[in-house]
Amino acid sequence: MPPQTYIYICNLPFAFLYTTLSVDCGILFRVGEGCGAMLQMFGGAGRFLLEKMGNIIKKPEAKIVGVDIKDLSRDGVTYNARVSVSNPYIVPIPIGEISYTLKSADRMIVSGKIGRPGSLPGYEEIVLEVPVRVAHTVLLSLMEDIGADWDIDYQLDLGLTIHLPLVGDLTIPVSWKGEIKLPTLSSIL
């Protein structure tokens, strides 16, 4: 029988990393003892561990699955980006923030952040809604970019920042390209 390696853990939020390691690497863990020693042992090496063991340790994944108009008012338009996010770990992962940038023709239209939008439940894939508010005046300033088909090509860049114990903050970048269709006079009449 090969020698057994024990790493002591002290807190349930660390379970996602240890569960993955114990299943894939045969490392055994004991809960409740040696918190200080464990944290001192890993120190700043958590991110290094995640990068080097990337083929063993699964990372959360995200992708934009659609962008629609959510609200239209006199002041502007609110677009709703739907982001599918999967959590491969047994415990919930807190989301620190979601940052977004909407661009057209390499010009920034709007950017912003949504702070602490919640957490990702363990072993689940959920769809987050990210509202992006654009003032009509900004869209009108893009009139020169409107082609014969009366649309504006855009790119939406999102950064989903999550907090992984032992690793720290990890930002998952996702991007989406599409067209904003503007109403024509004939479609209004």
C-alpha cells in the first residue's frame, strides 16, 4: 500500500479544492485540525496550484448566452445580458463583482460594475442576468456607424470575478458580439 498523505483542513469552504484533490490524486484530508499550519503551508501558492493542476482541478466556466432589450424608456435602453455560469465544486462560490464594457467600432459606449451579485450554488449551472443601461444620447452619437441595414455592431465584454479559497480572486472573461437593431420609420408606421 502506498504511503498516505494527509493535509489538514479547518473550514468547509475549502472543501471544493480538497474534494477534487482527494478524488483525483489520492490525497486524504482530515477536517478540523491544523488550520494555521495548512494556511501557512499554502500561503500564496494557491493560484500557482490552480494553474499547474488545471487539468485536475476544474475551474468555474462562464459564457454569454444572449443579449436582449430589457427596458425602453425616455432616458435610454437597458439591455439584459444572460450569462451561464457553472460551479464544479460542492460548496457555493461567492461572486465578488461583475464588470462590463459595451463597445461599438472600437469606441466605448458604456462600462460599469455590479458589486456582490450573490453566489454560485455548488454543483450547479445558473444563468445570471446583467443589466447594461445605455442612454439614448450615446446611441445617437453612433449614428455615423449605422449602416444601410440600420443597425449598430457591438461587443460586450464581461468579467465575472469570483473568490476561490486558497487561490483568491479569479476573473473569468467572457465576450459577445452582436447587432443593436434600431427601429426604422417604416417599422414604426
